[in-house]
Amino acid sequence: MSRNVITIDADASVIDAIKTMLSHHISGLPVVDRDGALVGILSDGDFIRRVEVGTEKRRGRWLAMLAGTSQVALDFTRQYGRKVNQIMSPNPITIEEDTPLEQVVQLMESHGVTRFPVMRDKKLVGMVTRTDFMTAIANLRLDLSSSSGNDDQICASVIAALAHAPWRPAALNVSVRDGVVSLRGNIRNDNARKATTVAVENVAGVKRVDDQLVKITYPPPEEDYGGGDFVSLEEEPSTEDDQPL
């Protein structure tokens, strides 16, 4: 998370908020009151529907009735408001410092948000955004690419990475030379080919994948769902009930 959090006062002007976001190259701002308590969140999405650029919502009489007077009034305030507290999203969802990463992802997906204020004892101590995930991934990939091993070790790791994958190639042959992995065998479909390449590329020390896999149309499609050879049942002897009427 980012610990040096830039905030904006709830009574600040919309123009001041925009200037702050642009000058610091950020897409969201926690909003605080005079006591420093978190009261809302302001994001770049709050400026999409604005009268200044002619993108405010225009509803006819019937659509306004369907939306309801409360929603119409709220939209008007956010589209014409001149203070941060008039256009911000109040009562933002927050997380704690020890919130598991998986839970953070689930909250982002379920609520459709891109950032969370991080709290400690009801005080704002940081922000977690989607950019933090990008930074973490980049750092991890840098560490992975810097690791190395001899070709035999890489070959064994590639085979292990594909050993239990349901989409693994049939009759797979793996060879490695100077970190370049050559794959030979039969593959069922393009998605399985991509997954195989990705699995191999994630093995430490792999520099490149030489895909020599051959796409096959057999086994039949039912094989993709865990099927197999069809086994015919023994024919049962007919009984009196089987006789035609």
C-alpha cells in the first residue's frame, strides 16, 4: 500500500481537488473533515458526468419519474456541485492493515472499486489501489527472471509444472538448451496451447518457449470433459415383458 496519503478537505473546491489530483498524478483522493476523520472518497470517475463538459445526464419527464426525485436530485448535485463534499462518495469501504490480500481483491471485484483507504484504530494510514498490484507483480517477475538454473533443472521443473494440468499435452517431449524450452507433443485446442506456454514461461530460468506442439482433433470432444473410451454394456436377455403387444 501507499503510506504517504494525499488527502483533500471536504470543504475544498472541486477545482482544488482536480489540481491536486493532476499535480500528483493520482486518480483518487480520500476526503477528510476538519478533524482529519475520513468522510468520503473522490475519484476521477466523479468527473465523467459534469455540466462543464456537457456530459451531464439529461432525462425526459418519464425517465426522471422512473429514476425518482431522490436520484435525480443526487445526480444534479454531483454534476453541478462546486465543493468536494457535494460530489464525493460518502462512507467509503475501508480495510485494515492486516486484511488478507484475497479479501481485498474480492472486495474490489464485488463492489467495483479500484482503491481502499487503509485504517488503523479508525485513523487513515494508507491507500491500496490497483496500481499496487501492478507494482507487486512487476517486482515478482523481475525476481523470477533473474533466477537461473542449469538446463536439466529447468527441464525437470517444466515437466513438474505440467504433470497434473488437465490440459497438458499428450505424448509430451521436453528439451532445454541454454534456457530455451522446446515442446513436442499433441495439444487439443488453442486454449490448452496458451496455458501450456504460460505454465512453462513461469518456470524459473526459462528464457523462451519453442512451441512445436501439434493440434489434434482426436480424441473426440468428450475427452475434454473427463470422458474416455465408451464402454458398451452387455446385452441383457429379453423377458416376457419385452415381447411386443
